[in-house]
Amino acid sequence: MGRFDEVIERKGTKSVKWDMVDHFYQDPEVLPMWVADMDFKTPAPVTEALTERVRHGIFGYTVPDDNTKRIITDWLSKRHGWDIEQDWIRYSPGVIPSLHMIIQSLTEVGDHILIQTPVYPPFYTVIKDHGRHVVKNSLIFNEERYHIDFDDFEEKIKENDVKMFILCNPHNPVGRVWTKEELNKMADICNRHEVLIVSDEIHADLVFKDHTHVPMASLDHHTSQNTITCMSPTKTFNLAGMQVSYVVTADKKMREVLDKQFNNQGMFLLNTLGITALEAAYQHGEEWLEDLTDLLESHYHYVSDRLHKETDKIKVIPPEGTYLLWLDCRELNFEQKDLKRFMQKEAKVGLNDGASFGEEGNGFMRLNIAAPKPIIEDGVDRIVRAVNRLQ
Ligand SMILES: Cc1ncc(COP(=O)(O)O)c(C=O)c1O
């Protein structure tokens, strides 16, 4: 049996994805294919390192050390060709907590912050929760692929005196891995208008063949000084429950502001097991990751081919990375609330509502393919059967 073939019972593990099905979908029969974690075991060396750490038996205050930083810088250099200084790294329990802290410390109440919609729903809340305003640069969908409207990007920045731009790269939910050319254009506009770039690169390691993740801050010196990057091994190695992530900031003054904010929130240590997991994953997880990305790409083709051949009503937007498929369901001709209802009550699959990513997501749903093949097959069977019952 291959390392990703085993269907592992997750119910009863306090899993958000599996144990909250009833809460979110009001039906225990619904197959969860929503929240972004995987139904795969983390690489064996990570479990072994954790087991050894647990056997030690003492879980007092723990602090990442120089070795942790070296492991992170090695990973970024090896995987992404991005050479950073160890001193640029700070830690946080998650990218979302980091975004909250960055917004609170580096913008003012009433400031405008730009995002590219449809996008990961917390991007809206981290802005609004602190009395800042969301400015939307809607992505353009040309019926095949999503693109950036650069004129609108610059206009919106000028019109609203935008102070910060939160980039999602690779992009959740549309699956784009932004090219160097696209990144350069965005960086150039932000640098010229003094817009601080916050780059959420949590999906950076989950990129398919023929695509390359380019960290925004790796473009050039000016962009590096004007960018704060949020990263984590949690999506890559299925460690979300470990609550470990880091923030990379080249600019010294910005780092000082962030240090103050992080300290004010009592965030200067990390979860003991989170540190162990991060170190083991980055040191020994690469081969596993290569296999994983191949598998995810094959799952994408499987879902896309079957939905195309067997329903012709649901199209998968070709992803360049992530394990989240953006399904174009517009040909089903449902109002969004009926589309949601249909997936939940008729197909009995738990997907993310496209509209939760912004109004551009009307007619779309998001499906998570990071699960063993039998789960993916079951999910597609359910959707195909329900669509075919409509006809
Ligand atoms: C783009 C993006 N950012 C952040 C997160 C969550 O990050 P964390 O769990 O580290 O807060 C997710 C999770 O799906 C995500 O897709």
C-alpha cells in the first residue's frame, strides 16, 4: 500500500473537518471535502521526531533556537531559491494571527487595504475586525484562467490611498501560482505608491509541475524591504493543529514594530511539539512532498476528467498549486443558496461555498482533494449522481 492510500478514520480526533460535519452541514452523511487540511498522515520522520519528543515527557516553555532558524533558511533557499538572513525570522502560532498583528501594528484605523478577490475569507475579516477598509481588486476570469487587472490594481491604490496589499500566493481559491512577471508588476506598483506588501505564502510548497513558486520578497532589494512574508510548514506537511508558522521581514524598522506587537500579545515562544514538527518536516519531508504534489496533480486530473465526462455541467478551473479545486458550477443554473443546498442535501458533499470568498465566487464551490483516492472517488460519485438526477 502506498503512503497516501490508507483511509484513516479521523472522526473522534476533534478534527474540524470530520467532527464538525454535523455542525456545519447538519447531516452526518455529508462527506467533508472542505477545510484546508489533508486526510494523509504527516511524513513518518515527523511522527518519529514527535514520538521521541513526547517520550521525553517534559513540556515546559520551549523556544526555537539558531538551529530552528538554520533549518528554515535552508528550506527557503533549497525549495524557493530565497536566501534570507536568520534575523529576519519571527514566529507565530499561525498565518492568521500574524495577519492580525501585522495589520494592527503597521496600519491605522480607517486605512484601506487591498486584496484580490475571490480570496480566502479571513482576508476580509482580518481587515474589517480592526476598523480598516477592504479595497477589492477583482481577479479577471477569462473562462479558463484567472488574471490580474493591473490597471484596476493601480487605480484602486491611488483612488483609496491604499496603505497595504495582502497577496495570496499561491492563490486560494483560484489556484494560481503567480508568475515572476505578474509579481514584478504588482511589486512595482506597490513600491511606487508606498504600499506595504504582506505576502501570504502558506501554500508555497504545494506547486505542480511546470509551475514555480517565487517568493514576492525574493524579487529585488526594494521589494524585499517592502514585503512581509507569512509562511508555515502546516499546509505542506499537514500540521495545522501544531499551530506553528513564521514571518520573514527584511526591513529592520518594520521588524522592530512587529517585535513590539508580538511581545504585547505574549507571542515570543512556540508550541513545543510545533517546533519539533517544523524541524523534522523541513529536514526530512522533501521526498514525501514530491510524492504528495504528484498525487495531488493526479487527483486534480481525475476529478476534472470525471466531472467533465460525466456531467459536463461542472468545470474544474485548472490549478497550478494548492490542494483546493475551484469548481465552476454556473451551468447548473442555481442561485448560490440553492447551489450550496444542492451540494449539501442532494450530493451530500461538504464543500466551501464559493460566495464566502467574495461575490466573484457566486456559482462556484471549493473542493479539497487532499484525501486518499477512495474518498475522492466517493465525493465525485456523489456529485455526478446528484447532477444526473437533475436531468
Ligand atoms: C491562504 C491561507 N492563509 C492562511 C491560512 C491559515 O493559516 P493558519 O492556520 O496558519 O492561521 C490558510 C488556510 O487554509 C490559507 O489558505
